[in-house]
Amino acid sequence: MISFDDREMEAWLDRLEAACDALPQIAQQVGAEALGHAVLGARANIYDTPAGNYRRTGDFLRGLDTRVRAGRGGASVTVLNRVDYGLAVETGRETVSLAQLQQLALLRPDPDAPLTLGRSGLNWQIPAPVVTGAQAFAARRLLELFERKVRGR
């Protein structure tokens, strides 16, 4: 026979409801953090690497953005780059798919650190998973903050 402590169950449900009510604030926080993560990723993959034969305009960095959507029933944070060549920088000239980059981003040991694969101004054909790394960070962070709220921390 299974027995429940009604007071404890009610407390959990109250915290779950409060966490759902807090989703818009949680999503806004994660959006800001994910944008910061993307900026760090752009620096680690592009701007803080040895220069190559092309001029670094800073357009890729300025093109980084996040979009936050949230309500009581759910939340999403989208990380994107508005420059035309953003996808080419993200996937490089090698045959690496976005799905493969997403797997790398989700499985890395330190999701808070930018994901780098060795791209530089000299090795510009290598993928620079700036957006992909920030997206994986945002997904993990949304869950983490929601769970903290449910647990009352």
C-alpha cells in the first residue's frame, strides 16, 4: 500500500505552481545568460584567435541575439545570429551537420564553457559552434532554474 503525506504533496504542488508562474522571469534570465554565452563563444571561436586573411568586422558578434517566449505553461529561449553567413561560420566548410554540433554541445563535460573545435582566422573552415553551444547552455539552464524553483531553492 502506498501512503502520501498530504501536506508534503500540497507543498510540492504549491512550489510547482510558483515555478510555473516564474517561467517568464526565468526565461528572461536565461535569455540574457545565453546571449552572454554566445558572446563568449564568438570570442573563443573567432575574435580571440589568431587572425587570418579576412578582415574581422565584428558583424558576427553584433548579429548575436536571443528571443524569449514564456508563459505559465512553458518557456523557450532561442539563440540566433542575424548575419547572412552565420550558418557557414557555425558549421564551417567541413561536413559537420547541425545535429552533430548539437550532440557535441549537449554531451560536453562543461556546458558553461564555450564550445570550440579549433577554429581560428587561419583555420576558418573549421566549425565555430557559437549559437549551437549557447542553445545547449540555454536548454540546460532553463531546466536547472525551473527545478531550483520547484525544489524551493
